[in-house]
Amino acid sequence: MTTVGSYEAKTHLPRLLERVARGETILITRHGQAVAMLVPAHAEDKPAVRDVLRKMRELRQGVRLGPGLTVRQLIDTGRRR
């Protein structure tokens, strides 16, 4: 892991980002204390959109407003008159 000062990180950010994109991790320090870390973003860390939508649909199953309630009634109740 490479360590750089905050001034150097600010000055050479594009170059540091290129290195991070290639897989390197860079620690940024201020006055010798670690303050941030640049790490590669991996596509597998992001959930697939289809999986998120499927989970949302699963959460909706069995959820009801209540007897006799409609979405319109809830909207109108929440509005200030």
C-alpha cells in the first residue's frame, strides 16, 4: 500500500486514480495521520438491478393498507389544507 500526503493527493489526484483503477490501494495522510484511503471499486460490490427489484417485490408481498383505505385517502390526509 502506498502512502501519500493530502497535498500530494490533491495535486496528483488524476494520476493516483489511474493507479487505483489498476488495483492499487493508496492511503492519504494529513500530518502523518491516516485520513482517507483510495481503494478500487469493484463491479461485483454493486448488486444487480434485477436482484434489487426482485427483493423489493418480495418485500411488498402481503403488505396491505388496511380495510377500506386507499392510497388517495392517505395522500389527502397527509396534505395540509
